Amino acid sequence: MALSRRLTAEFIATFWLVLGGCGSAVLTATFPEVGIGILGVVLAFGLTVPTMAYAFGHLE
């Protein structure tokens, strides 16, 4: 049961990283007038990791 929880947490965290980080990069490249820029992409990648570590860190 613990392995199933860990794999589910890994899947959700990877989905969150791809959605947040890569999504912001695509948004910046496609619509440069939106204004998030490179700093927004860096912050998106940087903040997705701690949010998932905080959410699922207890499943180590």
C-alpha cells in the first residue's frame, strides 16, 4: 500500500511540475506580451518543487 501511495504522489508531483514549469515556458514563448518572462518561468519551476515537497514530503 505504501508503494502505491508513493507512486501516486510521484505522478501528481511530476504532473504539477510539467503543468506549472513547462506550461509557463510555453506561455512565455507563445505570448510574449503576457509579461511573465524568464523570471516567471524560473519562479514557476522553482515554486512547483517546494509545493509538492510540502504536500507529499511525509510519504518518504
